Amino acid sequence: RMQAAILRGTASNEIAWEKL
């Protein structure tokens, strides 16, 4: 569960960086 949440967080962070 924790790893899945972290993976999702990193994925969303990458998207946020791409948007920037």
C-alpha cells in the first residue's frame, strides 16, 4: 500500500514538472 501510494505520488510529481 505504501509503495503504491509513493509510486503514484512520484508519477503525479513527474506530470506536475512536465506541466511546469
